[in-house]
Amino acid sequence: MWSVVSSGDLPDGERFEWFADMISREVMPTRLTSERPAEFTADAALLDLGELQVSEVAYAPLRSQRTPALIRRGDPEQYQLGLVTKGAMTLVQHGNSCEAEVGDLVFWDTSRPSDARYVSDGDPGQLVILQLPRDVLPLPAKRLDSLLARRMPGGSGVGAVLVAFLRSLVAHGGECAPDELRRIGSTAVDLAAACLAQHTDAEEQLPAEVRARALIRRIHAFIEYNLGDPELSPVAVAAHHNMSVRALHQLFRGEGETVQARVRRRRLERCRADLLRPELLTYPVQAIAARWGFSGPAVFSRSFREAYGVSPTELRARAFTGEDSRLH
């Protein structure tokens, strides 16, 4: 469950002082400044993932500085990987500087001095932060140092998978049990390590099992993005990831289903969800099937009945006549 704090519970004139004190006390000693402290607002939420944590912070424009003196006062000894989800930020650390916008990833070290500015135009800015203990990333410190205060676009490759993962975690992480969150934490470490390694050309230094887990998650993301393409097949998946079909099938042995079975299952799940959406009630069944990559009505109907025990038309009719509320 997310732990949430908000400045909205306080009078306007006390909000900035409260937020600055809370960050320095609960996160790490930091000098925060705001050009308009009397108008400041901020909300913060924290989710425990076992060894690591993820936080989401929404804020009015502010500046955050970590000086050597503040580091000596207190240091969580973490690497932190931030995803900008609203507004923008600039960061200076270890001789590097960057400007990051929505969809970008930024990496910093709590044990080094830093100077960050968080800006927004109108609405509050927002940042999702993965807080990683220094010893969980299987990469040399010198390699990681080269990424400090560097903008990493999150629109393609492992970065895109990590961005989608973080957004999904923010949306659904609060629904998960503690043991599930610990497993999600392991996934977060693997994806963060794979993303950072890609940006330092150090992927071969990752343990084989980490590379394999990161690759399988990239493949899952590729499949999800391309479910509507009728040409999606093991051959297409393997070609996109520069591997043989045989190697792809070997990778999926631990997944409990083949590549083709996963594609078919996810297509059926997407179709079923659309059939149960009231706003799509007038949308033809076969149009929904085609939307998710099925090549013809006979194949779709047969596959759907095998999976759910009813035809697509029957499922929709039962759902919207109230015959079986369990369909929802």
C-alpha cells in the first residue's frame, strides 16, 4: 500500500516549510528553496518493494541542493533513477548536467553533491523515483558514474520498457500484496540495470540471468505493442530482437507457455475486454477480432470458445442482458 503525505492538509503559509522538513527528515538532508514559498504545494507517495522503494512526488517549482555538509549529516547511500511524468527538471552532478522532460529518465547518486531544479508550466511537476541501494546494481561504480546527471530518453528499447513498468507500478502497485511487491522489486532492479547497462555499453557485464530476464520483458512489451498486427509471429518477434526462432523458444521455456500461445492468449484477453465494454456495444464482433490481429472469424470464434466456453456473441449478449454478472 502507498504511504501518502500531502501539503494540502496545511495552511498555505506552512506548506513549503513542512515539505522541506519532511524531505530532510524522512528522505535525506537537502536544501530546498522556492521562489514562491507562500504558494507552494506538494504531494508525495512511497511504496516499499523490499530492498528498494519507489516514490511519486508532485511539486510546485523548487530547487534541491545536496552539499558535502548535508551528505555528511545523512545519506541513504542510494542510486536514484527518476522518470519525469509532468513538467521538467535540470540536474548537475559529478561534472555532468542535463535537462529532462516528460518521458525522460535521469540518474543520480545521493552520496555526491548535486543541484536539481524542478520546473513546471501551470500544473505541478511530477517525478517517479526508483530508490536503489548502491549494492543492488550489478554494474561497476565507474560505469554508473558516467551516467550521473545524464538524460536517458525513455521512448525506445529497454528504457521504454522501464518507463512502461514504472507507470504501471504507480497505477497498480497499491493493489499488490507484500510478497508480490518484493518480486516486483526484483524486476525493477533487473530493468533498471539493463537500462543503465545499455546506456554505458556494458550489457555484457550483467549476469546472464539478469540479461535473460530483461530480454524476456522487452519481448513481452514488443508483443503487447504489436498484438493488432496479424503478421505478429515467433519469426517476427525473433527477427526484431536479432535472435533465432530456436533461441526465442528456448528463452520462453521458463514462461509456462510458448510465444504463439502468449500472443493468442493476450489477443483473446484484449478481445474479451473490448466485448464487455458498453461503449463498444455497437462495434461488430469481427471488427474487434481484426483489431487485435485475428486473421478471420472462424479462427477467432473457435479460439474464443476454447478459451472461455462461450462464443464471442454469447458472451456479449449475456453481459448486457444481465444473464451472468460474473462475466464482468
